[in-house]
Amino acid sequence: MRYTAQNDDDFYWERVKRNLGWLGDTEQEQRERQTKLKDAVIGVAGCGGIGGATADRLVRMGVQNLKLADPDKFEASNINRQFGATVGNIGRNKAEAVAELVYDTTRDVNIDVYPEGITPESVDEFVDGCDYILDKIELYELDARYTLHQAFRRSERCRFMMLTPVFGHRTFFFKWTKDSMTAEEYFGIPQGAPMNRENARQLISRFIPEMPDYPKRETLDKWFIEELTCPIFAGTPPLAQGMLASRLGQAITGLDQLPGSMELPVTPGYAMLDTQKWTAKTVEGKWWER
């Protein structure tokens, strides 16, 4: 499925004009950086709590080319946090529903939709042409995640991938490049391995390098390890969405290279923001060996 942009140059520059004040000191600088946003191709693998909302935010920022993939359907428990999750959309494919909503926001965006999600058959087509990819695949779907990361490493064009899970009041930022530790090395679970208790514990230990101290670990283990379900406080995904869209926008425009900017560490490093503790930090290298 594909949505094709109804291009109207005057409308585009009118709708993004409030971006421009932060994109440079001259009108030429501003328009050049906005044009980089306009032309970038972003793949969003997973259209749930963060992926769908980030797709919407990117289009509002002026990105005009998206690829959306997700095999899941909306259910009632998604309504607490997910863009596109409404009573009317329960039972609908997430990628299809999000694409419809995002396209209707501006009508000037091209969206390729992959309702089958990330599969060995679809992944190279999904990655092809992408400049950046957001890995928002469901937490425990490790084989699909590995499949996506392997296609990313095969791609000559795609610059990096980002993953931003949220846990409690914390959001973590992981960045993969062609030179960083691979996903397979980082998570340390063989492709095709069953998601048993041992592997679930290993997976969570990598997704949450710093476990919140409330609730107690036994309470969280009941969700993460026994039920293989990720509890999500509804106020936190918008934090990750905003931070993700902001950092990606900075990378596309080159604002992250200005003096005084701070690069995100690459995996196995990470960045973290915690609104309960009111702390932010970056960690370099193999943190689990310290």
C-alpha cells in the first residue's frame, strides 16, 4: 500500500515556517536545512506507543517520505498510549491505521505501508532507500529485530538506526551505526532462540541498563519475565517520541554537529532521561563490564 503526496510547495513552506527560526541565521540556511528534512526517507518499524506518534511528529516537522511497518492490530490496552488507538480502530492493522491518519494530516507526504511487518521477505524492500530507521519493533520480537538490523547493515544508504524504549518514567536511547556493536552481540541471544525465562531476563537486562528502583524487582519480573508483557506508564511514551523526533531532526539537518552539541553514544553505550529522578546521562562502552 502506498500513499502519494499531493504536492503544493506554497502550502508546504507555510506549514513548516515556524521551524525555520531554529534552523539557521539566514533564510538560505533555514531553507537548506528544512529541505533536508523534506527530502529524507525515514523507516519506522513498529507503529505502536512511540513509533506511530513519531511518524506523525516527523511529518509535522516537514519530512515527506516515510515507510511504516507493523503486523499487529490495535487492541483496547493500546488506548492508554498509542497514536491511532481508538475504539473505532480496535482490530485494525497499526501500520495501515497510522498511515491513514498521518497522511490525512498534511496530504503532502509519501508513505509506503508494510502491514506484514518486518519479515525476511519484506525487509530489504523496506530498508531500501531509507536514510534513517527507527527500530520500534515490539519488545520480545527479537527475530524480527535481528532481521531488520541485518538489512540495515547490508544497506549502503542508511546512516543509522535508533531505538528508544520506555520503562516507568525513563526513556533510553540506543544508536546503531555500521561500526557499532551489532544487535546480535548486544542482546546476546541467538537468533531463533525461544523466549524462555532465561532469555527474557537477558533481553530485559539489555533493554533496561538501569532498572528503576520502584516498584520492587519482583513486581516487575512478574510482568517482564513471567508474563512476557511490558507495562508502560502512559505519560512516558510522548517523552520518548519528542526526544526521538528532535534528535533525528538534528541529525538530518546537521544541527547535531554544531559547536556545543553532544553526540549520542553508539551501542553498547546509551543515553537516558528520567523524569522521576530528574536526571539525564550518557554512558559510553560496555557498561555491564564495569
